[in-house]
Amino acid sequence: MSESPLHDPESRHDLHGLANPQNPANPVILRDAAITLDHFFDYSETAELEPNQRWSTWDEIGILAGPEPWPDWVITADAAIDTDLGILKTGKEADVFLLERATVDESVVLAAKRYRSTEHRLFHRDGSYTEGRVVRRSRDRRALVKSSTYGRTVQAGQWALAEFGYLSRFWSEGLPVPYPVQLDETELLLELITTTDGETAPRLAQTRPDPATLAAYWEQLTDAMRLMAQMGLAHGDLSAYNLLATGERIVMIDLPQAVDLIANPSGMEFLARDCRNVCSWFTARGLDVDADELLADLAAYCW
């Protein structure tokens, strides 16, 4: 992969050479890391990007930004470049890619979750997940009912928007979820969850934690499930495959189908299934837990 134009010392677009306020022949102003030149010079139209690169979409119209306060590692500069580093994992409804967002001074690797349209999915969720949800635009409601081409696009966007909304809410409440950086239609940029040594975190199902770590994971998980129940919500598809293990903590992922326990008639059934799934995994690894007891405990927090 060629070096980014932001870092190319031979390029006439190199920021270090351009951004010299002491050089009157080169009147460049750096303001909040965005580039402004006299005479309507547009840097973004002249710099050459690689096929796997794009200008940061953070400040584009229609982009939804994550909840404030933004973490220090979130890059908001207009001059940042996004570089697609390749696929991280393939899922039933979406694929997750590694994406680097970088300026000359800083960079961060994010997880880019890109939802597929319904005809390209390997799995179609039952409508019972979305009972109790409201689609506000009448055109969108009609398209979803007819399952038109536009309706299938709307559906993919609805799942992405739902996950962004739930992640924003859960992160703000202190739940162990990835920080949602931004939403651009069907692309959701997320905090990349890593282990203590910097590797991408595995799913809990891929790990073999020792007894002390297993007990700590269980305590973290049930605390999170109680807080969600107190908010009137359940994950809806919780299992060891939708939890990441960092070595010290677990993180919930894949939340577009989160279920409203009050508005959804099947809400408690989804919660009971979540309890059975996680209890089965922890029991198989030697922890004495009971799904019925967990369900009764969580139900007490719902009302």
C-alpha cells in the first residue's frame, strides 16, 4: 500500500510543507486540524488517494456522531484520511472491516460494520424482534410492508440506525459496549475492542478462562444484564458469540435487535432465551449458575 498523501514528504500536498504560518508565500491556516487556503483552494480535491482510501466522513451532512463527551481518541479533523485495512469478520447481516482514520499527528483503527441489503443477507431476522418499534416516515413504512427495493434498503438502514441508537444509549449509561463513533447510512464506525496486548479481542466462545476470570466475567455480564433490564431492554440474541473477551473484561456486541421488554409482546421470551444461552456456556465451563434464577432476578428490575 502506498504511503498516504498526508505523510508523503515529496508531495506538494504534504501538510508539513504547506502548513507553515511563517511563510507568507504559503498562506495556510490550520484551524481545528482542518485546512483552509486563500483563493478557494480545496485540498481535498487535489490530493491523490489510494483506491482503499477516502476523506474522513465525520463532518459530512447526514452523519450521526456518537454521544458526547467524545473520547479523546476520536479524530474529528476534516483533514483526516480513512484507509480500509481489510475485513475483520463476516457476519450473517453485516461484515466488519478494519479502518484506520489518520491525520499527520494521530491515528486510530476502528471497526467499520457495514450492513448488507436484505437480499444479500445470510439470515433474516424474525419480525418479532421489531414489534413495538415505530417507523416514523410513512413512505418508509409502506416500502417496508411492500418489501420493495427501496424498502430493503430502508430495512438495512433501520438495523444500522437501531444499533447505533442502542449503543449510544448503553455507552452513555456505562454498559460494556463499543463506543459508536458515527453512523453513515448503513456503515457504523465503532471502537475497536482489543485485548490487553493490543490484539483484536476474541469472542467469549473462543476463550478458555481460568476459574477466577470466569467468575469475574459472569459478574460483569449479569451486572450489565440487570442494568439493561432496568432500562426495560434485553439484548435479544445474547450468547458467548456476541460477547468479546479482552482478558480483563467482557464487552457486548451485535445489538441491532435489542428488545423492548415492555412494548414487545415477546420481550420476556427473548430475555429468557438470553439467560439460557449464557448460563449454558458458563455452566459447561464449571460455573454453577441457573437460567431460571437469573431470569427471576432480571425480571425484578424490569418494573
